[in-house]
Amino acid sequence: MSSKFALNLIDVRRWSLTARLSLFFAAAVTVIVLGVSGMMYAELVHQLHEKEELELMDDLRIQQDVFEYLARRQRPTQWQHEWSEHQEEYQRFAWRLVAPDGSVRLASANAAAFEAGFAHPISDARFSRATVASGIERTFLLYRIATDPVAGNGTRLCGILDVTQDEQVSRRYLRKLSIVVTLAICLAAGAGWVLTRRGLAPLRAMSAEIGRINAEKLNYRIANEAWPSDLRQLALTFDDMLARLQRSFEQLSRFSSDLAHEFRSPINNLVAAASVTLGRARDVTAYQNTLEVMVAEGNRLSRMVSSMLFLARADNARQTLHLETVSAQAEFRKLIDFFGIMAEEQDITLHATGDASFVADPILLRRALSNLVANALQHTPRGGTVVLRAVAQDGNVLIAVSDNGAGIAPEHIPYLFDRFYRVDAARSSGDSTGLGLAVVRSIAELHGGSVGVHSVPGQGARFEMRFGGSAKKTLQPKTTTGGSG
């Protein structure tokens, strides 16, 4: 348990948004504060060093001027005497006049106090810092310049400045700055956590609202609340998902109810026919009639189950397509040959017009067209006409099956392709499963197409399938074929 908890702490992806944003905020503030503080400290040290170097250079130049006066056998001026006395009292500056062989020719009165600093090697014309610890740690700044007018032969004037106080100032500043920076980072981290938690309060409120939604409250919408603009789009997207779920639940509920109702009728017919026949002894003809009824109802159940399996596979994108280039006129001829006898018995003229070639699964295409033709023959009166038409339009292929029957009322058209939907007794049949047009729509959508219907009451109806776009290719079960549903 402890190892799993430690693993969750290591995996940043499992951290809460509050923790993540607080950490990012604290890291950003840390980088900024450390950067600014570092720049301030570096600037302070730089300014101190410049001041020290200028002070040492000025002291050496003045001392060199004193030597030049003495070299010309002139007495130093009053201010030079005052400067020498001040330096001896101040005890920060000392000097030595060093011969080329390293011997000290002349030195200031306080030079002995700087012996440890003078022992530190320095290069020509460069400053050098030396920290020595003789009882008390002291830091010296050394520099030397040529003093040829004084003694010639490469004699050098070497100056040294005690900068211990400046070093202590910079260290005290660094300590205080470290404390201030640490407190600032801690306060920033705490403030970041508080601000982040308050900033994410709408998200927690949205989560609470979503938590109240269940299967009985799919009509609830969260976008009606006053959310921040960043969460507004999330709320709208979630509401769209709820709307889709609500439609799916309603469709599933209707489908379950319709399914139970559709199965109940043929099963009741089977049971009733068998019960009546078994009620008493009957002749052979009665038994044959009963068996015919049972076979008809069994076939109806079989077609219904076959259509439902096809729709289920199509909905789950598991229906395999065997795509080929097909000719609409060739498919029309096969349909006319198959339905020709039925059309003649009903005194209905069945013919085809137009042609187009396109890519489709020929078996599924034949099934969809069979459903449309069977539907048209059922609802076309004697002496009527059923026309199959194919037209190529803008890279798509439009296949239409039209009749001159009674037509369909406008209020029914939006629901014609729903499962188990029937208009009324005039356009329904006891042999129909109510799934034929739903199968047609699924086949068209599998091919990347669409379906539509145009109808004028009293003048007939025209069902259209438009093929075009990308077909949904899958590699699961083989295609299930069947009748017109």
C-alpha cells in the first residue's frame, strides 16, 4: 500500500490539478525571485568591487605623485601630507616600493599589518583578491603599478587595500536576501495553492452538478449555469453528449418496447395456432393450414432476427464490406427478374432507367434495393408503376425507387427509417417486420452515403439512396444476407 502511494506521488500525471498548478506557480515564482535576487546580488558585488578598485587606484596614483615630487627634490604639498596621515589613521591602505629582484625598498608605516596580503602573488597591472586568516579572516585587494620616475630600473609600486568590511556587507546582504527569498517562495507557494483552489472552484462545482446526473435525469443540462468562459465550451460539449445519450436511451427504450411487441405477435400466433389445433382431433387439411401459419410466422421471426443482427453489426461497425465496381443497370435487371412475377400478379409495371457505375458491396446493395422495391410493390395499387432510376451527380450516384401509390403524410416522413416504425394500416402489412427501411439506411451509411424520401400524398413516394464518400471497411464477421425484411 505504501509503495503504491509512493508511486502515485512520483507519477505527476496522477496529481490533482490544484497540486499541479500550485507546483507550477511556485516553480515559476522561484525562478523569477531567484533570478531577480541573483541579479541584485551580482550588481551589488560588482558595484562594491568597482568602488574598491577605484579607491585603490586613486590611493596609488596619489602615492606615485608624492614619489614624483620627492624625485624632483620638491616637498609634497599640504594636502598630500594630510592624505598620508589620513591613510595611516584609516589603516585600510598600505603600499610598498618593490625592486625588480623582489626586495622592498620602501614601505608605508602600516605595511607590516598587511604582510599576509602582500605575500599573495599578483600579476602585472591586474587586481588580485586574497583572503587570509590570521586570527581574524581578512580580505585584501592588491594592485601594483610602475613607478619608473621614482627609482627606474623597473621598480614597482604595489598597493593593498583592506576590503574586509565590504566583504562582510555583501555576506550579510546575501544572508538576508536568502531569508527573504525563502520566505517569498513559501508565501508564493501558499498563495498559489489558495488562488488555484479558488480558481478551480467552478470546476468542482461543475463536477458536483455532473455527479447528480443519472439515467433518470438525462434531460438535465449544465450549460444553463453561469460558468467562466473557459468552462463554457466544456459545459456545452458535455450537454451535447448528454443529448446524444438521451436520444440513445430513448431509442433503446423504444427499440426494446417495439421488439417485445413485435416478437409477441408472431409468438402468440404460433402458440394460438398450435393450441387451437391441439384442442381436438382435426383432419389433415386443418393440420396443414396450421403448419402453414406456423411456417409463415416462423419465417417472419427469422427475417426479423436476421435484420436485427445486421443492424446490430452495422451499428457497431462490425459489418464487413466486399467492395466491387457495380453497374446500377445490371442490378436493376436482376431485381426486375426477381420481382417481375409478383409485379405481374399485382398488375404493376416495373421498369428501370438510367445507369451509373460505382463502388459498393453488391450483396448489400441488392438487399437494400430489394427492400425498397418490395416496399413499393406493397403500397402501389393495381395498374400502378414502380420505377428504378440511377443518376450520376457531382461525383455521387443517386439511386431512386419511386411509385405512384397513395404517398406518405409529411408528419411520418422524419420517422420512416426508424426501426419498427409503421405509418398506418394502409402502408403496413402483417408480413412486414418494420425493419426494412432501417436496414436500407444502415447499408447506405456503411457505404458512406445517405437515404431520403420525397412524397406527395395521393401521388406516390420516391425513396433515394445516395452513394459517395468513404465506406466503413471492417475485418470482422462476414456479411449476413437476407430478404427484404
